[in-house]
Amino acid sequence: MDALRNDREKPLLVITGGLGRVGTALRPYLRRHHRLRLVDTATGAEPEPDVDIRHADIGDPDAAYEVFGGASAILHLAGDADPRHGWEEVFAANVRPMPVLLRAAAARAVPKIVLASSLHVAGEHNRPEFWPVSPRLDPRPCCAYGLSKVVVESLGRSHAERTGASVTCLRLGLTAWPLTERRYLGMWLSDGDAARLAHAALRSREPFGVHFGVSANSRKHWDTTSARTELGYRPQDDSEQYAGTAGPGGAPTCRLFDDSPDLRMRGMT
């Protein structure tokens, strides 16, 4: 009975795209601190004890308003994260739902929103002369996906300034994905560190912030100083343990890993 009462007293966290790859990796850690409501367009999910699963499209105003009821925070993971996709695809999945989500969050007076962004926002900075890349540099997206996240971050900033809600954008690296290629060693974010980062961001009450999300990798390609000092993020893992087993990379899907002038940004040119 005491355990049930304690669970009911936890703040309610709504995770959009909660049944996806990243949401699945984060849930075991986040449920220690929150009651979880998972919102996804996917169907057929197995019920989980004490987890509220809603089949809904957060691009629908009525659905978004309904699922955000009672939320203390929103962790927005839903969207298209494929850098091979063109602008029309990523716009429909990543940009078009954002005004609906933010209006519903404002109507429900949700005080905290964490938006999943991406290193691809700064992909053109992923060159040795910029390492470790600072999140304070101007965005230089390497693909249509990265550009869509630039827009998401801008909408998040506008929402924070307009409503007073705290909005944190996390530019996530390689998350909830096997580290099979050496080119990913500098951008790896372990499942454990991803959960620690998300929890730190959810606890923060910064007015607005943008931070890189990678582990404590020996190959310091992305500067996590702001996440450490402003959010209290304490990464514990290092991709170097996989350096001996990670294989060569395949053909680049965008300019995150290739600065050749003839590699066009898909859907952007």
C-alpha cells in the first residue's frame, strides 16, 4: 500500500514516442522518479505495470490536449530521425506537429518540456578544427533532418519566452543503437547516460537551454560542458571500450561524416 501511494505521488511524465527505441531505453530509469504516460501512434504494445499507454497522434489538437492532462513534464521523442529522408518527410514528422504540441502544453500549463534534438543540428561543425564542438556555435545542419531540429529548437525557445515554461533541447548523439562503426565513437550516448541526461534535463528549471548529449567519450568531439554545469549531467560511460570491435563505416548518409563538396544535403538542395 505504501509503495502504491508513493507511486501516485510521483510527478506525471508524458513521453511522446514512448514506445520507440529511445523511449524504451529510458523508461526503466525514468519510472523510478516519475509516473509514466507513453504516447505513441504504434499499436499492440504489451501492458506495463503502473504505466499508462495511450495510442494517439500528438499532431491532433484534441488528442494532444487529452494526453497532456495532469502532466508535470513532457519528454518529446516522437518524430523521424532518419538523416536519409528528405525535407517533406522530416517536416511532416518533426516540424508540423510542434505548434500543436506546444499549444496543448500551454493550455495544460505544463511547466517543463524536454525536446529531443540531434547532433545533426551542428553536423557541419563535425570537423577536427572544431572539436570539441560547442553548442554555442550557430547551427549548421548537415541534412534535412538536422534542419528540422533547428526549427524544433527555435519553436521551443519561442514557447519558453512566451509562456514562461522551462524548455530544454538535448542534441542527442548515437542513442539506443549498437556501436558497430568507428565513426560513431565520438558521438556515442550509452543507454545509462541517456537516462541520466534526460533525468537531469527534466529536473532543470532553466528558462531555455540547448545541450549536446554524448557519453564521457575519450574522443571528445562534442562539448558537454553546458550539460554538466547547467543541468548537472554526470556521464559515466566511454565509447573507447568498443574501439577494438567497431568496424569501418559505410557510405555517409549526410555531411555529418563527409565534407566532400559533391555530397548534397538530401532534400535541402
